Amino acid sequence: MTALLAYTIFGLVTGGAYAVVAGGLVLTYSTSKVFNVGHGAIGMVMAFLYWELAENRGLPQWLALLIVVGVCAPLFGLLIERFVMRRLAGAPIGITLVAGVGVLVGLIGVAQVIWPPQARPVRPFLDQLGVHIGQSFVSGHDLVTLVCAVLVAAGLYLLLNRTRTGLAMRACVDAPELAALYGTRPHRLSAMSWAIGSALAALGGILLTPVVQLDYVTMTLLVITAYTAALVGRLRSLPWTFVGALGLGLVQSYAVAYLPSSQFWISFRAAIPALLLFVVLLAMPQSPLRIGGVRGSRGVAVPTGVATGVGAGLFAGVVVVLALLVDSVVAGQLALALVFGIVLLSMVLLTGYGGVVSLGQFTFVGVGAVTVARLGSTSVFSLLLGALVAAAVGALIALIALRVSGLYLALATLGFAQLMDKLVLQSPIAFGVRGSLQVPRLVESASAQLLVAAGVFALVGAGVLAVRRGRLGRRMIAVKDSSAACATLGMNVRWIRVWVFSLSAAIAGLAGGLFAQLRETVAASDFQLFNNLPLLLFAVIAGVTSVSGAALGGLLLMLLPVLQSGFPALAGVAVVLLGVAAAGLARDPNGLVSWFFRAWSWRRA
Amino acid sequence: MSTLLVEGVTVRFGEVIAVNDVSLSVDVGVTGLIGPNGAGKTTLFDVISGLRRPSAGRVVLDDLDITARGPHQRSRLGVARTFQRLEVFGSLTVWENVVVALESRRRSSRLATGLLERVGIAEFASNQADTVPTGAARLLELARALATDPCLLLLDEPSSGLDRAETDAFGELLRELVGEGRSVVLVEHDMDLVMGYCDQVHVLNLGQLLTSGTPSEIRAHEGVREAYLG
């Protein structure tokens, strides 16, 4: 009984910190309609900053807290709102998501440059204080967390319901133009909500540091829990968000207390936020088919069949020459770039043509890799089987997540990626927790690998273009532009989506098999959730609507770790630049390659 | 036998009742559906085409209760519609828009050019659909709906964006469609079009059916004049 009380208190405390973070997320979303994927990353950077001031520079804790939460975080929120998010108001969900991912990846880059990896203990608040309730002990830090949660809840409630500013904020969500006519300034309100939102992310992050270690990725991904809580409130209701956050804290705490401590259950515990995210999303009411307004996007011109053939021929020629010229290290890296290029081709189909933003595409790569690795022999047959298994998983996730679309679908893929990582890829049937698998190579020499990867890339690229020119491609784009019209024309929108998902997953799975045999050793960490974010970022930066964009993106993806190992500081800067570039380019989904195309057609003109 | 029966349909959005216990029938010919803005016309179209489930009531097509069926199933039974707020596939060309509709019903894509000529927008065939003028986009939605070879065609303000000559041509097209045995329901604010081409007119006001009758009966109706015609 006392144990139950102790775990309940612990759950409420963690839940309180989640609630602070989630409250900030809901506030920014409901006033600017931009879902900030980078919310957790803001909390992470600010927690590091707090460590710098309070632990490294020796400032009093309260002063450090005040500087970070009261000054730095709001200023940072203002900057992001002014230079990134304001330009994105009313933009499609894929674009705002990518901008958020850009912020996230950029912030992680910043943190890695300023604070290189090392252990950074953070003292809890009021550690000499504490209360005994029965036999369980509530520390001063716990009390501070609970008090903060209550204050934030009350403050947000008063702000939104009892002040003119709050009323104006709520009006701006529904009709910013109208609200502007009545004298409010939507930009100023949006800026304010970002300032408060960032401050709350910082506060939540700092409160959680004694619970989770100060770590770039762990803290950034902590936000999954905040997403789940915010989704309980349907991204609008603050009270329900708080209920959701407390509930999550309790579930996690009880899971630590009462679930068995075998390996599977340890993984299961780590997967609880993602699992709940999934459950909450599936319990959401079905999103209605959106009606209203012409949506069109201008892709890069789709080459004809003949042009595709000529392009593939040229590409093959270049690769053969390269394979003859370069040494085996470079050849291996180019092969890897092309394998990444194939993964990006799967996103051209899904995101570029189908308009579905997936934050879990790398998971399908992992499924393909595991399949090939477990088969133990590499052949064309096992590569195809890997693609098939990935396609089946893709169809499954599409069927489960059919109810939701847009942002919710993207979050569902995020939850899915986390679940697959913790429960499948890290399980003994796949890689095991820290295990890895050996995979025999299909062909031995690096230049032969390059030729194989190039051959598959050319085939898949031509295939993707053929799909675009054909019946399925037209349908996919029609569904993206207006699913309501598609339904009234007799198309089963859901089945088209299942097709697109599984076809795209098959391509990613094929790339996974190639990846595994190229690397020879693969582990679950190669396919963890976090790898999906650079993938989406590079897809958009290079161009997610064209085959050439996929090739360029693959090259960039391959170069990033090379840069990171050679020049760590430079790599940090590169990541920041990438984040900024993505946020800037997000308006133009055709990416960098479309600039080349434009420059080219200008020269010819 | 009526093509379409709407029986006691009610649609609630939370507290607001957008359509309140409306019953009406549609026969082969042109049926007008008129009423002031907010009367529930488009909501009723959404219910008939399956995009919105009614809170109460039934929709019956050719003696078959289709209330529980999804929009794509209704399309296969012969229901097609256009949208008041345009829903063309903006990333595709005008020609591709019609081809998508033809393919979804397993009809030959060679019919597309003929359909575009029929509604009079063949000149735009290779333009991207979000670049054409509003009037042409409305006619494109009509061509796309016709590509499914419907028996019941729901047109939501098709003439807005058309000039006088184009509206007259559109009226003639309506006559042709009826001649082919189709039922057309027209939500329209152009009273010349409604009075000139409809066989039957239903008047909605504040979500309720005010009256039904021939154009001349509607013109003479006191309540309609007060609520709408002024």
C-alpha cells in the first residue's frame, strides 16, 4: 500500500512535468496552427543552458532558472516565431512539420557543438527539503515540480479565459484576418504564444533533468510523451492535456513498479509513451474528408518514358566510369549514398506524390534489413523477400492508421517507428537489445557494390516515374489534392492509401536489404526513431518530388556522418545550417534540385 | 418512381441544426434547390453524396436505401456531384482530371477529350487545373462528374463564374443531360436559370423545407418571396 502511494506520487510528479511541456505545445499549436516537432528540442537546449549557468558557472539555482525560463527561452521562442513559423501560417502540414524537424535537428547540432558529450549531473531543487507522507518521501524537487504544474495550469487557464489577450488568442485561431480587422494583431499574439510555449518547454525540461539524464536525444524525444498528452486534449483543450499528462506519468510509474523486469518488459516500458500515442490517435474520431479550396502543387516536370530511358543510360555510364576510377573506400560510400537514395525514392512516392508525411520511413528499411539478415544468405530472392515483408508491415500500419490523416498520421508513423524500434527491432527475433547481425555480401568488391546499388536505384527510379505517369500516380495525386472529390468519383480512398503505403514501404525494405549486405554488420541502432528525422529533412532539402532529388539527398545523407567523424564542430554547424535550410526551403517541396532545373531552363531560354 | 428520395434528413453540428427533418423527391429532369445562404443546400448535397452522415433520416436511390453507404459506393450506384468550393485536382492537368474519373469507373481514357468538348473547355485540356479561370474549373468539375456516367447529378452553384453566353450554353447542356435520362439537382442563385430550366423546385430556408412546386408555383408563393426572392 505504501509502495502504491509512493509510485502514485512519483507518477504525479513526472506527469506534472509532462503537463508543463504539453501545455506549452498546446498553446503554440492552438494560436499559430503550427505543430512544433522541435518543442522537446527547445526544452533540451534550455536544460543544457540551465546546467551551464547553475552547475558550470555556479550561479544560484533560482537565478539560473529565472534567466533561462524568464529570458532566454521566451527570446528564443520569439526568434523562431519571427523567422521561421510566421512564414508558414496556413501552409500544408507536411511543410510545417519539416520546419519543426529542421528546428529540432538544428538545435541538437547547436547543443552538440556547445556542450560535447560528457556526464552532466544537475542538482535537484530544494534538495535539503522534503516531506514524509506515510512511509514514502516526497523530495523538495518533487514539490517544486508539482507546484509549477499547478501554477502553469492556473496561469494558462486565466490567460486564455480571463484576459483580453487570451480571448484574442483564441479568436486568432479561428480567423486571423477577422481578428485583425477588430484591432488585434495576430503576429504579436502568435509571437507571445511562442514565447510562453518555449518558456514552458524550458521549465518542463529543467524539471525533468534529475529524472532523465541531460542527453540530446532522450530529452528531445521526451516530447513524444508531451504529444500524447496534448493529443488527449485534441491539441486544443488544456484541461484534458493536463489530465492526459498526469495519466501518462501514472501509467509509466506503475509500469516501473508492477511490470516484470525481464528484458521484454523493460523494452515495453520504454515503448509505453509511443504505445499510448498510438492508442490515443486511434481513439480519435475519424477525420472527415476535407472539403473546400483548390489545392495544387507544381512538381518538377515528369520526364517521358524515352527521357527516363536516356537519363537512366547516362546515369549508368557515369556510374560505370566512377566505379573504374575511384578507390574502394569512395566506391563503398557512393554505393551507400545510392542506397539512401533508394530510401528517398520511397519518400518521393509517399510524400512527394502522395502527400503523406511519414516520420517512420527508416523503420521499413530496418524491417528489410532484418529480413535479409535473418535469412542468412544474400541473394536477389532474399532482397525481394525483405521488400515484401516491409510492404506487409506498411500495409498493416496504413490499415491501422487509416482513420487519421495529415498531422495525426505523421504522429502515428512516429509512434509506430518508436514501437517497432523498442518492441520488434530490439527484440531477440530481430537484432536484440544491443545485438547486431552479420550479413553476407551479395557481391564482394566495393565497385561491384556501387554497380549493384546504381542498377537498383535506376530501376526503382524508373519505376517511380512510371507510376507517376500512370494510373496509380494520377490517383495518388488526386487523393492528395482532394480526397472528397476522389470519393465522390467512385475511388476507394483508403485502399489507394494502403497501396501507396505498402509500395513505398517495399522500396524502403529493398533499400534495407541492400544496406544490410553493404554494411555486413547491422544493429537496431541503425534504424532507431531518430534516424527518421534527418531522412525527412534531406528529402525535403534535396527535393522530395523528383528522382534526381532523391539521388542528391542520398549523397547528402551519406556525407553527413563522414563530415561528423572528420570535423565534428563543422558537422554541428552543418546540421544547424541544414535545419535553417529546411525551415527556409519548406515552402518549396521541390527542393534544391528544382533550382538546378530552373537554372538549366533559364540557360537554354 | 422517383430517382432519389430524401426522408426526414436531419443534420446537427453540435447545437446547430443545419438541416431539419427535410423530405423531398427528385425525378428525371432538372430539380432546383434554392434558398438563402445558410439554408442547408450544400449540407444536403453532402448527405446525398455520402460525405456527411445525417443525424437522422434516410437517403433512397432507385428504391435502394443508401444511407449507410460511403461516397465511393454511391458513386458506383450513379451519384455524382460538383462542389460549391472548387475541388478540382489542382496538381493535375485538366485532361488528367477527367481521366482520373474515367479510370475510377473503368471507362476508356479516350472519352476524356469528348467530355471536355461537351462542356466547352477543350482549349484548357493541357493546362494545370489550378490555373484555369473559375468558370472553366466549374465546367471541369461537371465534365469530371459526367465521366462517371451518373444517373443522379448534383450541381452546386455551377453557373457562378460563367458569363451570360456560357450560362445559356450550360442551360442547353442541362436539357441534353435530361434527354439522356439523367436526374439533375441544381443548387443555384441565378433565378433565370432556375426558372427557365427546372421542372421542379424545392425551397429550403433555415434548414427546413419551405415548399416545393413548379417554377411558376414557386414564383407565386408568398413565403418564398419573403424568405428569398425578396
